[in-house]
Amino acid sequence: PVLVLLTALSCGLGSTFLLFVLSANNNKGGFYLQMVYTLFVGLLPVTYMLQPALLHTVKPQHRNEAVQMHRVALLGLYAALSTLIAVVIKLKVSSAETAAPERPRPGMGGVRSKQVLARTVEDSDWMAAIGNVSTCVAFGLATTINVSYLNGKESSIFLLAPLLLLLSQDNGLFKTLTDQHRYFPLVAASVGFLILSACYHLLLRAELEKRHIVSRVAVPRPESSSTMQIAKNLALLLVTVPGHYLFSKFMWTFKHTRDFYWVMLLPINTLPVFLSDLASVRLLGVLGVAAGALQLFLSDRIRKHGLKFV
């Protein structure tokens, strides 16, 4: 009953927050909405940690399975609610930004119009911050469910990364995230996830299995079967890093990189595609080839039309 109560309370807080955000007259309730959202997020780790104790009545042979099932359900619930909150706030913030530059209505004094504009900007700031937190929570939980509970493939990151398009510019961590940079988080998250996944499988998984922190996989893993294999895959991983750095820099600054670098990197990035034993390294190689081909294509188009790419 306590576990059901905590889950129902989480749903209630999330639904309450959504209802008040969707309402037209929520300007005066900003502080209370932030408190509701803080309680909503705070219940997640509390419920997650209490689940094993609250399921003590389950038979010992089925307890681990019950805990796993309840945790997947809890994380899935929070991922869905966080995604819905992020979508609603993204729409609200976008509409507020569109309405802000409009001229004041006739009969509205200059001081009053400035006050209304300042209030609109202030509301957009805290809503954008909560929307960004919801987006990060949804992305993190979806990735955790996929990797830890569903044994999903590394390629699923390409389906989850578009969630980061819900990020908005705020006065905090994403202060410089303008519309020009909106695709940078997708590229950075995808590349970062694949690099971390490769490092985990090559350097950490064997040690964690020895210490019984993670379950041992019965299927042999050729990428870490010997020191030479680990060194080979690490070298192929490092080969992909320069290309992804240049492409990530391009996605942030939109300044064209010299063709010479990509002509040198394209053949090198094909090596992991054919030689690596690890799926994440192969995917990084494919991304590196695609990034180089895109840069060369854009350079050719610019040269043909005589345009300066900004």
C-alpha cells in the first residue's frame, strides 16, 4: 500500500503541475509550481530506494524480479511524465518568446507594458529551467531503462537523443543554447554515450564482473578476450575522436572546417567500421564517415554557388 501511495502521489504531483502550467492564469503561482515540481522529482529517488524494503513480503525467490519490475515501472512512469512536462513547457516557452516582441496594446502605458514584458520573461525563465530539467530526466531515465533493464543496443541512442530537442535557453546551464545550437546536444549526447559505452565494455566491465557488481555474461566477448584485443579496440576508438571533435565544433560554431582535415580523417574513420569488435566503436566510425561526407558535401555546394557559409 505504501508503494502504491507513493506512486499515486507522484502521478498526482506531475498531473497537478501539468494542469497549472496549461492554465492561462499561472503567473502568480510560479513559486508554488516550482515547489510541486521539486516534490515530484524528489519522490523518484525516495521511492526507488524504498522499493526493496516495501517489497519484503514477496517470497525471497521472486523478490529480485519483483523489485526489478517495479523499478522499471517507476522509471518508465517518470520518463513518460517528464517527457510530457518537457513538451508542454517547450510549447509554452516558445509561445511566450513569440509574444514577447509584440507591441503593447493600445491604451497600455509604457511602464505597464515593461512590467508585463518583465513578468513574461521571468515566467519563461523558470519554466525553461524546469523544462530543461524534465528533458534531462526523461533522457537519462529512458537511457537507463534501455541499457540496464532492457539490454538495448547502442544504436537505440539515435532514437532517444531527439528528446534533447526539447531543451530551451535559460539563465543556467543552457544559457548559450540558442536556436542556432539546438542540434549540438543531440550530437554531443550520441557521441558521448557511445564513447562511454565503449570505455565501459573495454575497461570496466571485466573488473565489475570479477567483483560481482554486474552479472557475468555467458556469451564470450571478443573485444575484451585478450590484452591485444582491448588495445586494438581502444586504438580504433581513439581514431574516431578527432573527427567527432571537429564535427561537434562545427555544430556549435557553424564555422567551416578545412577540407584537408576531412580528406585525411575519412579513410581513418573507416578502419573502426571494419576492424572493431565492439558495436559502439563501429557506430562511432560510421558517424565519423557520415560527418566527414557531410562536411565535404557542404564545402562543394558552397564552392559551386560562391556562397560564404556562416
